[in-house]
Amino acid sequence: MNFEPTEMQQQITEMIRNFGKTNIQPHVLEWDENQTFPAHLFKQMGELGLMGVLVPQQYGGSGLGYLEYVTVISEVARFCGAIGLSLAAHNSLCTGHILQFGSEEQKQRYLPRLASGEWIGAWGLTEPNTGSDAMNMKCVAQQDGDEWVINGTKCWITHGKSGDVAVVIARTGNVRDSHGMTAFVVERGTPGFSGGKKENKLGMRASETAEMIFDNCRIPASNILGQPGEGFIQSMKVLDGGRISIAALSLGIAKGAYEAALKYAQERHQFDKPIASFQGISFKLADMATEIMAAELLTMQAADGKTRGQVVTKQAAMAKYYASEVAVKTANEAVQVFGGYGYTKDFPVEKFYRDAKLCTIGEGTSEIQKMVIAREALK
């Protein structure tokens, strides 16, 4: 496997860095402090082809593979983890679910709007009492003629209030039956569908996280993705790609924190020389660089397998687990390199530090990833 950046990846990197310097970097602190979800930014990213990276060109997307997708998410996350998170959730979860399991009519209806950035997507699996225990969900959908009626609440949903369309997994059978859940597409404005509480978070504050509430929400049977009862199985496959997204997000945050620390360590002088010349600092930088490289190789390996159509459950879990832990460690060490300044909002590393933690929790905690890896290894 050759993971040297292709010409396309290099072009993507240059495009995002130019875009980010003008449209993201100047606003990062303001968006973070005010918890502003900059919906307009995602329209702009849609114009650049970043909202439908994996969507085939026939549906208005960029038609690229997972290696390019990893480049997109990691490069955006170098500027702001929250923007990277929202971009990842839109691409891999909502859009990705419709792309993988939607009918031709559904793809024609939804993918062009999602890929262009006209619509922002949400994806609803998690509930207040069923985080990792998804098969115990309480949100139910009951058939009523040619319609299904959804009742319940989803929480921790990226774009739960602002998303224009959501893929929602609801229970349509028995509790703990892996074939007892169904995936529905629900458009904003559908009676009975509303946004609930917006979470006040430690990090990723410019990425909206909110409840989705369903109160006798009627959905036509034509909005089912695949067949009734396939929702949970579909979700597990979608999460394989989603975990590559979080690995890429983690990688971008880690690189952003490392690059800030590397630059500062060469500029900051103590005892008449740059602090990078002290072994205590240089060894930190060495560990950070090595672990980031290892995380990148794991992420690219999973992305390469996904592009080839392989089952990457284990590889995606390994990449997500390792890269997310590296992001937290790297951001922590970056704050340490900056010393007291690293604890202030005048420098970027405190935000990388806050943002990184979500990567070890979202789309399956580190503990869940270990369970997946162990299960796959023991097969």
C-alpha cells in the first residue's frame, strides 16, 4: 500500500488550507465561545464539493474515495475540530446511510441537496438511556396503513435542530432484536418532528448537538431505507465508515495541536535558548510525531480497505480507538509545551485540548472499540 498523497489529495489539501485561512480560522474563537453553528459555512463548503465527498457525480457529489475523504476531514479539523465533526457527521452518517441503503428514488431525491450543501443532514441512533446499548432503544415506529408513526426522543444528535433532513433509526419490533429496528428519512417541517435541548458542551462547541423529538410523527412507508427491520444492521455498517471519519477528525486535531506546539517550542526562549532544545520538550515532540504517524497509517489502512469494498470493522475500530487517544494525548502535551499560555484562549491548543476528548466518546467510546477489536480478533 502506497499512502503517499496523490495529486488529488494534494489539491484538496491546498484548497482547504486556502479556504480555512479565510473562512474558518478568523472565526474559530467567536464560534466556540458563543456556541455558534455557522450554517452558512457549510453552504460554502458544498460549493467546494466537501459536503458530498463520497457521493457519485451522478447525484451531484464529488465521487471521491475514502483516502480523499480522510484528507478532507483531517485538513478541516486542523483549523477547527467542531467544523470537522459537523462535516464528518453530514458526510458519513446521514448522507452515507442514504448512499449505502437508499433506493434509486431516494438517492435522486436527497443526495443532490445534501451533496451541494443546500441541505444539512442529521443521523439519529442514540437515546437518553441507550448510548452504547442501542438495541434497547425506546423510540418506536408503528405502522398505520401506508404510514409509520414515530414517537420518542433521540439525543446527542449532530445538527439535531438545524439539520434539514435526518436518518432516524426507530424500534419496529421487539427490544434487543437486531432485526427489530428500521431506518427512516425524516424531513424538517414534518408535523411531529422538532428539535429539543441543545447541549452546552466542553468542546466541539461550534458543532450543534441537540435532541430530536418525535410526537406522533407520520412518515410515508416510501421513506424507509431498505426494508423494515434492517435499521440496526445498516447502522452498524454505517458506523464502520463513521469510525474512519472520527479517526480522520482525531488525526486533524492531533496535527493541529502538534504543529502549534512545534512552532511555539522553536520560538519560545528560556535560559537564553529555545525550549525545543531541552530534552524534556524535544522528547515530547518526538513522541507526538511518532504517534501521529502511527495513527495516520492505521486510518489510511482502514480508508483504503473501505474504498476497495472490504469489510473494515476491525480496522476502522482500531483506527478510531488509537487516533482518538492520540489526539487527546497530543493535545494534552501541546498544552504542557505552551505552559501557562497553553491554558489561555490566546493560543489555539486549549481548544484542541477540549475538542479532542469527544473523539474518544462519539460513534462508540474507546471501550466499545476495544470490544469490537477483541470480538473480531477472537472470531
